[in-house]
Amino acid sequence: MTTALSLEQFWYSPARQLLVYPSGNQDMLSHRWAELQTCGIDAIYAYGPETLADFAILGSGYCGVVLRVRHQGCDRVLKILREPAPQPNLSTEATMLKRANAVGVGPKYLAHSDHFLLMDYIEGPMLVDWLQASQSAESIHRVVFQLIHQAYRLDQAGLDHGDLRCITAHALVQPTGPVLIDFSGASLDRRPANITTLVQGLFISTHIAKLLRPWFPNVNKSELIEHLRRYKQQPSSKYLGQLLQYLELGQVSYTIRFLPNARVMLLALLLKPNLVEWPESLIVQFVTLLGGA
């Protein structure tokens, strides 16, 4: 059963220490409490697979603690900056998330302050847990296909996620498809390597690779690396298409309902207006030009 605490209940519980986890002092705690009260949070849920300060949470990492909260009547995710943390505030991560959102990637950014980042709650298991459940070959191929295209859109946007080699911890799967998460290590200052790191994380020497091997029996490590080398030299739709063909994902398609109505209309004018589903290889260049899915 999920327990929801009002902000006042949260403050008077041991869980308030999460505001300055793991080692903030009382002055920092008071400051962050005042900051939290400006974020419009209605309630904080004791929910998730991890426990800190006797409180269930969604997760924790080297720069933050992640909680499920209620904000303006909707379930959201609240990230709290660790104390101490490798960065002074969450502004850079918020900027990276907004940049990813502009090309249809990541949970939707909602708001942030120095020590808190509010975004949409993604309902769905981690990719590794999803793969370990019973899935059809079509579903697995589609999720892998969508992950690769999200990585491509990040490459085209000049944004390097930074952690996609460890895809186990950076993708959730909801009914409409996968969502890349955690842009704390993202950067606009280094050369994007999202496709190369993601595909290595999916297919080369990882736990995920072992889970995917039965569904991609023809993938050979040296051949795959050669495709990634070509893409790295020239990150383009041409070499993306060759990579997808090698992975036997060239025929995967998804419905145009994932695109905003105005963009659907424009695509309908440019392509066949009576087509319900199009291969993403036809869509990806339009998506890039139009600012994302």
C-alpha cells in the first residue's frame, strides 16, 4: 500500500533527512525545507524499490534522491540534489532535460529550483525488468528500435546523455514505448555518442545483451562494431538506416499518433495522406527538422 504524506507530515517524519541526504546539516535542511514549500507539492509518496531514512523512494544516485510526489493533483517525480553533490545545483540538468524534451526524449520537464527538479512520473518498469517478463518478439524489437531512434535524436540535437552504456539504469518502459531518464551526466559541450554507447549497452557484454541475444540471433560483435564505427565517423540517417537494417529492425514502424497534430498534418501533406503507419526511417529526418516527436 502506498502511503502519501502531506508536506507537514513529511517534515515531522525521519524522512525529512532526504532533503539533505546523506550528510547535510540543520541549516541546509531548514533552507531546503523553505525551498520545497515553494514548489507546489501537495504530497510525497512513500513509494519505490529503495528505502532511505525508513522511507520508500524511486531511486538514488551519485547526484540525487528521487521521490514520487503529487503536484497540482497529478503524480510527478521530484529529484532532490544530494548534499554534498558533484554539482552546485540542478540548473544544468534541468537545461539538459528541456533540450532532450525538444526532440521528444525524456520525461517531461515541469519546473526546477536550485535543489529540486520536478518532472512527469513515468509509469512502467525498468528496461531490464521489462525484458525479464514475458514479451513478444515484436514488442522487444519495437522498444529497441525506439530507444535507438531516441538516441539518434539526441545525437542530432548535439546533446550527449553520457550514461547510455549503462542502459539498465536509464530506461523505463511504459505502454507507449521506452523513456530515457536521468540527464544528470548530459552535456552539450562534448561530442554526442548516444547511438554508439546505447547500442553497445544493448548488445555487447552487458546483462541487457544477454537478455536480448535470443531475439537478435544474427548480431555479430565485430560486424556491429563496424556499423557503429561508420556511424561515429558520419552520424547521419544513412548510417543509422544501415545499422537498423543490420539489426533487422528496418521494417519496424510506429503510429503517427505519437506526433503532435500539426506535425501529423504536415507529414500527411508530404507523404501519403491515407497511410496510418510509416517506417520511422522515413519520419526521423522530418522529426529532427520539426523539433522532435
